[in-house]
Amino acid sequence: MKLNIIIVDDEQPARRLLENYVSKIEYLHLLGSFKSPLAALSILNEQKIDIILLDIRMPEISGLEFLATLKWSPAIILTTAYREYALDGYEHNVTDYLLKPIEFTRFLKAINKVKTNNRTSNIITNQIKEEKQLEHIYLKHNRKEYKIALDSILYIEGENEYVKYHLKNKENLLVYASLKNIEEKLLPSKFCRIHRSYIINLDAIDFLEGNRVTIQGQKLPISKTYKDFFKKSFKRN
């Protein structure tokens, strides 16, 4: 996915340099290059902008004054010849601060920082949406279809071509499926594969002892394949 970017700088040579840099990065889409913040207002109101390359010292309105007027928060990369504005810039929560003359490698580093932050934000946002939406699963057992709350699942055990859901109410449901397919559907923030035969609900763990977890008195093995991943999930949870 391309990131929409605009340039705001009152000096034409500076704009031309940044335009050239932007053209070299395939995941950037330049929507406009403007000599003042006021000239950029129309496109800001009409388009979704991901990044603004923003000069600080400009006539009519400075870059920092312009930042204070924004009602939403694109990533801001300040571009200036004046080092003394660095602290002011970071107080406005800018992504990066580029000191003129700007080298391409330094420019690319700033852009990659935006891309990394954007990807992380999307992952977190999508995960929150999934967690809000996915609260139940539907299982077919003995010609009946059950609506099962995820919180009621203690762990899932693989048995050849079937899997057994161990539930809080002591009931077990045997379903024709594979642990691999189930693992892909469950939220990694709630469930974790600990063995080729077991997926567990992280919230259901009573305690961890050596290479085993105990869930309602049942000791389940943690294999070497999944040990490191489980420990990270266990501490995060």
C-alpha cells in the first residue's frame, strides 16, 4: 500500500530535492508540493495524507504554527536549516527532524520510520477490532451446532483427524478438524500452540512448571518447537 505524501516548503530548490527523493521510493505517492501551508489546505481537506514534509521557517505562517491547526495527525517530518527548532518539533510529536542539506539516506531512514509506525498501528488496530468481534465460535458435534464462547475453552487437543475442545463446564466436544486450521483462526493474544497436540487458552493457565502448564489440574507438555513462542506469549499475557 502506498503512502500519500505532500511537501510544504517556501524554497523551490528544497521542494525539487524532496520531490526527487520521493520519486525514488516506490511506496510513496506524491500528491502535491506547496510553497506555503495555506496553499496546501485544500488538498489536506480533500485527500487522506499519510506524511507531510514540512519546513519550519516560512512567511505568513510557520510550520509549527501550522501543525497546531491540524485537526488530524498525519506523520510529520520536519525539514529545516535551523537546528534550534529540533526540541520544539519533538514537542509537537513529529516523527522525525531532517536538517538541511538533507541526504537521501537520512531521508529514507525517516520515511522508513513512518512506514514502520504505520504498519504497527494497523496491526494493533486490526487486532483490537478482531478481539471485539470474535467472541464465539460455532462447532458441529453429533449433528448439533454449538455456539461456544472463546472464554469457555480451556484447551484444544488434537486426536488424529479430530480435535477435542475441553471446556470450563467439564464438557468435551469432539470435532472433525485439524489443529493447524484452528490455530490460524484463533486470536494469538488469547490462544497459544504449545505442542503439536495442544492449543491452550492463556487465561486458563493455573501455573507454569518446567516444561508443563497446568490447567484445572491437567498437566500439558510444552514442546521445544513451541517453547520460546509460548514463553513470550505467557509473559505478555
